[in-house]
Amino acid sequence: MNFAERFKIVPMGEALDISSTVVTESVNCKNMHHATIIFLFDACTTASTTLTVHSGATDGTMSSDLTFRYAYGSAAILSATSDVLGATATSAALTLTYGTFTDRMLVVDVDMSEMDLDNGEEWLTCEITTIATATGKVSVVGIFESRYPGNQSGTVTA
């Protein structure tokens, strides 16, 4: 079984403008074990932003904040060590310091057991909240470990 059969790959945002608060595509995680979400930031200037990950009962609903693990690239994207990630840490509201995350990759891991499934919250959504005058763009791709892998997976977006 190849990678695309074992994992669901979901584009969650393309060149999202973080000069105002942005929300990624929501993903239904009902049949998922784990999510790895990759953020690729371009030149972010002027001010920092905050990343939160939420669960909700419907597409686009952000009812509960989730604690997630993260690590970010040690160098600018496409440079020699851009694929070397720093130490893993946890957060429920990660401050994306513009000098630190400019032209960097951020990898976020969420275990589905973190979601509020008791209240039917099967949808995962990421939000980047702008503080003051932040500028820049980010693209986002989610890689989800499926409970039922196969070559004909259905959609998980609305």
C-alpha cells in the first residue's frame, strides 16, 4: 500500500493572507487517527500572529481549542537545512513570531483523541489570528492517518 492509500492528503489553504485573521478548510476527522498539518510561511513582517487548532461539530465550527504538538524548520524554506525541525513542543495557542516564522515550515501534530468527540466534534479547523499589522501569506496541507486506508477514499471536506 502506497503513501496516498494509507494517508488522506488535504489542501487546507493556499496563499492565505495573514494581514487579517484566516481560517483553513475544515476537515472531517471521524475516520482518522492522527493529523499532521504543514504550514509554509512566506515573508511575514511587522507583527506576530497566533495559531489555534479547533474541533467543532460541523464544517467551519470552532467550539473547542485543542492542544497540539509542533516543530518548525531551522532555516528558510529551500535552504540547506530547511527540513531539519527543531525540538517538539506543545501549545493550545502558538504565537507565530514574525522574525522566527518568516519563510519557515511549521509542522503541527494533532491526535484525534484530543478532539471533543463526546460532543460530536469531528471537524478540525486551524485559525491564524492577526495581531495588529501582520503581513504575509501561508499555505497549508493536512496529512491524515485514515482508520480505513484504501485507494478510493471519499472526501473529508464540505
